[in-house]
Amino acid sequence: MEYKRFRIPNRDVKLTEFEASITRTHSFQRLFYLKQLGLVHYVYPCATHTRAGHSIECLDEANNILESIGVSYKDECWTEVRMAALLHDIGHIPFSHTLEDENVVFDRHDKADRILKVLNKLKSEVVPETKRYNSKSRTNNFIHILK
């Protein structure tokens, strides 16, 4: 299987072409501008993790778990587990936990209606790029999961 390499501190994360196409969407790219730790970088200057970097790192950790339990890329759940790890923060907004959980200004990012809205937007961005995939491939099957 061919991979794209994504460099994060201390290691390279291998992304499939489909996963890399997800990271090139506007919906995912905006996560590079959202701080994982809010305003903590004002107290700890090196605490500058972004939600995108965190999500890519989660994909790598999910892959490590899959490998440790003997699941390979040939197994049916491999793509779904990796994609769930990559997209778990896709619905976040700036300061989302403060605005959603503490002050309840907005609905929570993990509510079904908000997740569906974000995934539908993501789907509209990804579908044109997935035209090059074989219709029988599991990556195209994942598009159906986004429905």
C-alpha cells in the first residue's frame, strides 16, 4: 500500500492517499488554525498544538493500536477506525469546550445534527477528489458512511 508521509514532531505519520485527500479539504485545513489547548500557549509558550496536528497524531495512535491487536489494512474495519481517529475533532470551533460545555453559548460539537452537518460539508469537498478511486475500493465505501 502506498502512503503519504505527514511530519509531526518526533515522527512521520503515514496517510493513505484518501486520508491525505481529507487533510487537503477546507473543513480539515481550518483545524490547523484552532489551538488544541485554547489560550494555554500564553502561559506555556510551547503548548501550540493544533486540532489538525492532534487529529493526525490520533490516526497514528489508532494505527499503532490496530497493529498491536493484529488488524492489518486488509481487514474491513482498518479504514473506518483510522478515519474515525482522523475526523474526531472535525466539528470543533475556536474555544469550543469553553463555549459549548462551560458557558453553553453553542450546541456541543459532538451532537448528531452538528456532526452530520460537518460531515456533509466534508463529503462535498472530498467526493470530487475521490473520482480517481475504484468504485469497489474501501475508500469509496467510506464516502457512503459520510451520508
